[in-house]
Amino acid sequence: MSPRPHALHLPATLPPLSRMLVMVALVLARWEDRRRSRAYLARLDDHLLDDIGIGPQHAAAECAKPFWRD
């Protein structure tokens, strides 16, 4: 999984609706990143999982999570 991005500091002058839309876009982007990362992880074989330091059971548990769960 990619590291959690630092908190985004939006300009105080940004209108509330724009601020909300930016935050929604960031959440959607984070969800897509998780979905894609878990799909890639599911395709790795045991040798590659060993190279990155996780076992098949841990990889399966991570891949079973829904995209909205961290």
C-alpha cells in the first residue's frame, strides 16, 4: 500500500463548496489507489511476496479488504 498522504492544507479563501469537492476527489483518489494496489498484490506469487516481506495469508487478508478500508 502506498503511504498515507500528508494532510492537504487548502487555502482559507477557498469557497466551502470547492473545499468539499476537493476533499471528495481526494477520498476517491485514495480509494482507487487502494483498489489498484490490492489488485496488483493479488497477482504476486509467493516468491515475490517473500521479497517484499509478507506471507500469502497476509496478502490474502489485505486483498480481501474492501477499497474503503485502510
